Amino acid sequence: MRALFAVREVSVETNPKDLQPPLLAALQAAGVTRLSVGVQSFDDQLLREMERHTKYGNGAETAERIRLAAPYFPTLNVDLIFNQPHQTLASLQRDLAIFRTLGANQVSLYPLMTSPTVLRRMEKNMGQPDQRRLRSFYQTIVETLSPEFTPSSAWCFTKAGVGSDEYIVASENYVGVGSGAFSYLDGTLFATTFSLQAYNERIRAGLTGITTQHQLSVTDRMRYTLLVKMFGLGLDREWARARYGDRFFRKLWGELRTMEMLGAARRDAHGWRLTGRGMFWLMLMMSEFFESVNTYRDAMRAHVHTELESYNHPCPALTGELCRQPVFN
């Protein structure tokens, strides 16, 4: 990667059991600038319900591994989930208290997000989450972390205000590489096959791994921009004007004015800034967005078998070459 691009940041995601000195040293030597650990909770009962207790370790073991890993990287992020069905406010407060002792300088707190497949499986072990508790949980998070940790997005909090742009807030376009990756370029969304075998076959045939794409309308592109920028705490007026012209403000006048009237955003000399109330609403909006992405992922996974069938039966017209057209649209 460094031979091809000017890489400034390297972010790696991992699970608690992987935090062992040999791997930590290897990642540090490779220039990893941010390590993100999928903890979800330090509560052993919740870890058992998520089937993570045996697989990734208990809460105490996880906490000790994070303490060990924190000095290795400029940014060490801990992922936690709130509003799990059997999670109490006391359990959330305990998770936050433990996190603050670990030396990690970033925490991402996600509301429980699912897909239809995950929800059906989750209901058997955990039941359904109570959405009415989201506001009290979120307020507890913001109040507990302040002032030591400040928001860099509606659900990511950093110490000393320094963090990585995990959600592509600052960059308009991004490219995802590998099986199951998404890309967004000039208003078009691309997705690669979720089948490792089909991905490898496409690359061998001189193709990309992309099997689906969707062109957003200009209005939808502007709405997506508004969602992402406000999730990142603010929209710069001159940036939006340079990107879309004044039509951005004509098309989205209703959305912007509504956010102002409801106290979700305030207008200043540079544009619009998210308020504390707005952070809660953007957290809800972004979680809905990611749940729709999870639903799409379910559909892509469901078509893995169909893709493999297509690669096992070459197109006669291509005299032995693999079919080149997407199998799922």
C-alpha cells in the first residue's frame, strides 16, 4: 500500500483476545496509528448473551488486555454498545467507569444496531431492545465522559479532541477494497461481492470485485452529505456551496430550517453546528442508516450461493471465461 499511496493513517480493528504482545509489537512496527477493539461491554452477563464471553474473554480479562495495548498506538479506540435488551443504566455506567481507567483515548458508543437476520437470532437469547431508553442512556454517556472526552461525531468521543476520521466525514469520496467492501465515488455507490471465492475468480479474470452499483440522484447526494457532515458535528457553508452551488441550500432549506427550529443545529458565520440535542437525533439517524446497510449486507450474503453457481457454470459465449455481468442488482 505504501508503495502505491501516501498513507497517513492506518486503522486496524480487532477483538480483545488478539491483544497479545507479539501482535501488538508487529502492528506498532507496521505503523498502525489507530487500533480499535470490539469490546461491546465489560458486563459478563451481557457478554454471555452476545456469545462473546467464551469466544473473546470476560470483562476483567478484556480490560487488562486494553491496558496493556494502550501505550502501543497514538489512538486506541474501544467500541461499546448501549441499549442492549438486558442492559441497565447501572451496567452502562460501570462500563464507562471501567473504560476511563484503561488508558484508551477514544471510545465509540453505538446504539444496538441489527439487521433482520441478526434480530431474529438475537430475540432468542436476549429479547428486543427498548427504544424508549435511548435518550437516558445517551445523556448518561455524554455527561459521564465530559469534560475529559469530547465528541468528534455523534457517537465517538476522544481525549484531547484528537481522533481518526473513521466515518469519512471529512472526505467526500472513498474506495473500499476486498470482498464485501463498499465505495462511494462522485455520487455512485459500489459494492463488491461478499463471496471470497467469487471475488478471487473475478480478479483472476481481470475484473473488479464490484457486482452492484447505484447512482444517487443529486438531491439524494446532497441529503447524504448533510447526514454525514452533521453527524460529524457541523456543515461548512462555503464547502457546501463549492461542492453543489446554491442549489444545496434551495433543495435542503426545509431540512436545515427544521433543524434550527427544533434546536438541533445553530447557524453561525461558517455554517451550521450541531447542538447537544442535535447530537442525539443524528445518532438516531445514523443508526437507522447503518441498519439499512446491514439489511443490504444480508441480501448480498444471501446471494453468495447464486454467485458461486454462476462461476461454476462458465458462459458458453465466452468460451470458458467467467460470466462478466453482475448476478445481483
